[in-house]
Amino acid sequence: MKTLLNVLHKDMLIEWAARSRTVALLSFAYTILLLFAFAIGPDAGALRLHAGAYMWLGLLLTSTLLLERSMRIEVEAGALSKLLLIPIDPAGLFYGKAIANTLQLLLVGAFSVPLIFVICDATLTENIGWLGLTLILGSAGLAAPGTLYAAMTARLSGSQLLLPLMLFPLVVPVIVAAVKATSLVMLGDPMDQIGAWLTLLACFNLIYWSLCGILFGRVIEA
């Protein structure tokens, strides 16, 4: 637990010191949403119908930049190699970085929600608490495997290309469940399906966070 808190505190301080990079990530997410809207054209019905998908695809593309950068900082500064020389718990290191990445993805998601309402003319039909829970579970579902794969590719050339190639197939279930839940919150849920999709998201989170925490030690020592 001490390792987790120390790593989380360190990562948050790094992000606060380099706030311009966070602004760049938010700008990238905004640009992605605009591109989706331009690609569809002036079809308000189609934009509203697929608003949840656009939001999560934008968050997925933004996550690759965020996750790759979080591990690249450790490798370039030599911090990861130094951490391996001391008796540190690899699971604590993983969970600290994964929680930090989750918080940053939540920030991007919270920034994207009002943009979706403006750009896609989306509405909120169900309780906003469902949307908040979907954001938390979806962001966590991207952050856990993303942190593991970012550590796996950080020392390789072309890591910015390898990370999405490895990550995207694995997180397809998370994106599908998050898009379904978000669309139901925005368009209405007459058959009460939101709970089922969020339960599915929670199950994938349980699997990802457990397995990635176990495998992270072997990845960084390889």
C-alpha cells in the first residue's frame, strides 16, 4: 500500500508540474470529437444516436498518448531501472500507476461529456449518476491493461505504434459495454439494461486489474 501511494503521489506531482501536456491531451480529445462530427456531416439525428460511441472512441485514442507517455517518462529518466534495484513491490508500482492513469482518463472523460452535448446535440435521459459510474468503470478498464502494455512496449522502438496495436483488441469488450451504457443513459433505457452493461464492465475490470497486477512484475523485469 505504501508503494502504491508513493507512486500515485509521484505521478500526480509530475502531471501537475507538466500541466501543458494535460492541456494538449484535452485539446486532442476535442479535435477527435470535432473530426467525428465533421465526418458525419449536418445529420443531427445520426450525431445524437452515436454520441456515446464518439465519446468513447475519442477517449480510447487519447488514452494511447497518455499511457505511452506515463511509462516513457519512467524509462527515459531511468527511474524504472532504479526502482528495480530496491525492494519494491511490483504490484504496488502497477496499481499506483494504473490509478494515476485512471484519474487522468477520468479528467479527459469529464472534459468530453459537455463537448458531446454541444457538438452532437446529445441529451441526458437517465440519471447522471449512471454516466458517472460508466466513466469510472470504462476509464479503469482502459487504464489497467494500458498500463501493462505501456510498460511492455516502453523500451521498444516504435512504442507509440505498438501500444495501440496490442491494446485495442484487448479492450474491445470494455469499449462496447461503455458505449452501450452511455448510449442508454443519453437515449433512454426503457428495458433497464444499464445495470447489466455496467455489471459486465465491472467484471472485465476485476479480470484486468487482477491479472495485470500479477503479470506486471514479470513485464518490467524482462
